[in-house]
Amino acid sequence: MEAAWAKADREAENHKAKMAAKEEARANREMLLQPAAKKPKHERKVHSTAEQRQRRMRAPLPGEDADNEPVQQLRVFKDDGSDVTYARAVVEIVSFLQDYDQEATQEEVRRALGIDLLQQDGMLLDELEHHPRIERIADPTSDRLRYKPPYGVRNRGMLVHVLTNAQPHAKDLEPDALRPVLRSELNPDETYAGVDVDVDELLAEGRVARVEPSDKRHTDFLLFAMPPGRPAIEEVRALWRKERVPQGTQLQEELLKRNLRSKDELAKRKERKAAELKAAKERADAEKGKKDRTGSIRTWKNTHLGTSDELSEMFR
């Protein structure tokens, strides 16, 4: 009896192990059959003009020292007893100067924002002087501040002046030469409302040239003054279109007649062209694996039909 019970226990354990192995194999199969996780679709969020402006103002601008911890930790106090961070105070001051659209005295800034620019022993005013969007104007009585847009473009007149004087190789010219303007830096939020329309008009009029990057993934481009030259009038362009250009040997004769080419130059050009065509043909034949044909007559195999002479005589 005990032997029977022991045998039953062993069989139960074996069955349990077998079922566990089957369950593990099933779980592995389900894991392999599960579809791969799909990549999340790219979603483009559209921001309003106000949001874009605030985001640009919060981001470090060129020339701004974002790692200057003493400045970033500076607390700016207001007349109502509250205090804000230096970065927040800069956003408010720049926004006020841009909306004010003229030189503002320290007192005018204080009345509008409640910020005394001379606090912290003048440290705040000294730091604002290095900000790329703030221009500090020295005055015998009180220094004034003014908003400084990119490239100094405040209106259409300044835009025309900058773009019609920007040189493509400004670094190789005089130190005060205007360098090319990056189109993305002329945005309405930091310059003026109609800058996009004015840039398109200057391009259409031919007063400004544009250079696009070789990488087509980038949509930005450079703007600079159109190279000096006198544009051809439409009548001259019409004459060019009507003029027929000679072809083949007639063109060579005209070139020789007007001493634009010599016979040696034309002969050398003909040799170069023939060599290029031959080399191109050899490369094409090598790629296709073709064998050069020697023109030799192959051995006659269909002897039961007669000789080649007999067949030629038959089908004359």
C-alpha cells in the first residue's frame, strides 16, 4: 500500500512539473506573439503668438550668461514689497521697453513696473547693460534704457537700410560692414508687425538676395544686399530670347570666324570628347559583362543542310 501511495505522489509531482513547464512555454509564446509597441506619432503643438513671445523671452539670448549663478540668484525687489527673480524682472523690463517704443528713464521704468534699477548698489542696472535686447543710453542726469531689436530693425526704413547694406563676406571687409541677416531672426515679435511682408517685397523687387542652405531639411536662409549690377530691361531680354544659337559645325565656324576659339582648341576638344565617349562605353560594357566582338566567322554546325556556299547559292 505504501508503495502505491509513493508512486501516486511521484506521479502527482511529475504532472505538476509538466503543467508548470507547459504554462511557462505558453507564456513565452504569448510574449513573442505580442505586437511590437508602436512609436508614438509626432504631434506638433501650435502656440499662440503671445506664448511664443514669452517662450523666447525666457530662453537665454545670444550673449546672455546663463551660467552666471550670482546674477541668476539675484532677487529684484519691487515697491509693493514683493520680490521676483532676476530672469523674471528682465522679462518684464524688456517687454515694457518694447511696448514703450522709446527711450525710458529709470523713473518711468519704476512707475510702470515698480522696480528701482539702482537697487543692489546698481548691480541690476549694470547687468541690464549687457543684455542683448536692452540698450543703455548714458545721460548726465539719469541713464535711459531702450529696447534693442535684432539688427536694430524697428521699422521698414531700418529693415531696408540693414538688408541693402549687408554684405555676404562682411568678415573679410571693413570691421563696420553689416553681415548677412538670418531670416529666422527677423520675427514680428522682436522687430515690428509687418516685417514678413516687407522682406517678401524686397525679395520680389530684387533689392535683396537670399541664399538657402544645401541641406533641404532646414528652411532658414540668409539675406543680404543684391550684388551691384544694372538689371537688363525687358527689351534686351526679348532680343536675347530671339537670338538663335548656331549648332554643330556652324557653331565652330562662327567661333573661328570671331577668333573666340582656335583650330587647335577645337581639335583638342574633339579628341577629349571622343576619349570620354569611348571610356563611357567601355565602362557600360564592363558593367553589363559583354564581350568584345572580334568579327570572326563562327564554325558552321548545321552540316546536314549543306555547306555555306551551297546555301548561299540556293537562296540567291
